[in-house]
Amino acid sequence: MRRLPFLFTAAFLFLAPLAEAVATEPFRVCLDPDTPPLSMVAGERHGVYYEVGERLARALDRPFQVYWWPTDLGKRAIRLTLLADRCDVMLGVPDVKGLMGPRLLVAGPLLELGYVLVLPEGNSVGAIEELRGRRVAVAFNSEAQNALATLDGVGPVTFREPEEALRALARGEVDAAFVWEAPVPWIERETGRRFTIVAVDGPRLRWRSAAGVARANKPLRDRLEELLRGMRDEIAAIARDYGLRQDGRIVWNWLPASAERQGSIAPAVAPGIVRVAAEAPAADDLQAIAERGRELFNSVLGCAHCHGPEAVGPDKPRDLRRMKIRYRTGWTEAYWQAVREGRLQTQSGLVMPAWKDTASEEDLKAILAWLTGLQVSR
């Protein structure tokens, strides 16, 4: 019994450093090293999300530690970092419950982000139709490019990246840019030009970012949710300090009604493979499907903007009546590849946007049914 006080004292001395170590475990945050002004490893200041992470670490009374990792791999980046326990939280994930199934929890929101119309300072628009007759820069394979393809009378100019589109605007090579908003203040600083920034509210054009946490760390997610609720004004002030702003806002309900009702298209299948019902549609049904495809092509989706009314293209590559001549038995495979994935380079020198996340599978099938009846033999 005389040994017990000594044992308790020894145990306390042994456990005290462990308790202190647990209490001071770093708050590990995954950030992209090159997405200014949201997060960046270079420079004296490291971005909106970096500064939000610092404040969260202080509120949690834990040292702040960053794990830099590029996020252009999308969900794979989350799997390789957050879900692999390289960090406790990833700032900037979409505020979407179920994004990675039950494995990812989200807290937030952090910021509202999306696509904006960018114009020279002093210019503005009150409605999307005011872009008709103007040269508008877009980034390839972006939702903005898909949306703009449905608007007649616009001269789209396609670039690989939104930064390139904004630099072209600064040089006066285009009249406006319709791009992801984050790079705008950085290009303003780089070029010394100030723009007018108009947010565009519409399907798939605006969303919110959040803090992502692994499922096993639910207590941390709940605590972050509480902290972020109290930091909304502070986060907004940080974003403004980095130049993120909106000088105006318009609404554009550009998505075809059929795709908007579905919310998302059916799961993609291999190019050229079309799911069919157990029984073939009756002739009247096929005619109705083809007629719907004609309407989608000519007006609803705006395919005629590049390929010409009734698919009669202004040149052979864009004349879709000749697809069977060009691709022979593989023409339907070529169709599905082009409409789903888009094309950065075409024989006409234009860019084909990807429609896999814009038009429903049924819409694309209807257009194919209509095009099938238009194919010429020579």
C-alpha cells in the first residue's frame, strides 16, 4: 500500500506529457497550392482558405499546419489526402452532402462561388440577351461554355483556361468573358485593369464551398459547423480583402426544362451504346422522338448555332447529315463521343462543348434519332 502514492505520482508524470501532446496536436488542413486567391503556397499571403484555416486553428487552440496538394483531380484528390488521413479537414470542397457517399462530411458554407460575366470597367449588363452581337470569351469544357452555346447571336471565343480568357479581355480582343470568378481579382492585379463583375444566377452556375471532414471525425465536423456559423462576416471580409466581389447580378435560367427536371442526366454508357427498352418503340413513338430531337437541336439546346438549322452545316465538318459518310459504321460512336466529351479542336477551327452534364441522356438520344433520318449517302 505504501507504494501506491508513488505509483499514482509516476503514472501522472507519465500521462501528463501525453495529455499535453494530444491537446496540442496540429490542426492539419489540406489546401491547393495554386488557386489564387483561394489558396496558394507562393507569396506573402496564402489566400482566403489559408486565413480561414488559421482562424479555425486558433479557435480550436491547436497549431495550424498545411498539407499542400493540387485539387484538380477532383474526388481523387479527396481520397488521396483527407480520406488517407493526411489532414483533418480540406477547405474548399463543394457544399454537397453525399459528394463522396458516407465517407465525407461537410461543414459550412465557406463561400458562394460560380460563374461571372466580366466586362471592361464602366460596362454592365442587365440581362443575358445583351451579350448578343458581342465576342464573349469562355473556358473550354466549362459550364459557362455549355450555357453560352444555347444563346443565339453570341460570338464565343474559347480558351483553355479562364485566366487566358480574362487576359484576352484585358487586351481588348473580346468584349466580355464568362468565366469562373476566382481568378478575376488576380488577373486585375496582373494586368492593371479593373473589370465589372456580374454574377450569373442559374442552374449549375453558382454553388457554395465548405470544409470537408472524414466520417470518422464527426465531432470535429460538428465543431467546425458551429465555428463557421459565427465566422460568416469575418470570412466575407477576408474574401473582399483578396478582391472577390460582385458589382451586379443577373438571373439566367438557361438549362433545358427536361434536364432541369431530372437534376442530372442518366449515368453515362460507353460511346455508341444506347440503352433501349425491352420492346422497340412503335413507329409513331419513333417519329415523336425524332421530332423532339429536331426541336432540341434547332432551338432548345441551340446546336444549330454552330451546325446550322436542320443540321445543314456551313461547311462539311459541321454538316451533321454527312456523319455516316465521314465515319461509316462508326458514326453513332463518333456522335456519342463528341456530345458527351466535347472537342477542343475541330476541322472547322471551333470548339465543341461537352454536353454530358448539361443535356439529359434522353435528349441526346432524341437528337440522334432525328439525325439518323437525315443521313445522306453522298
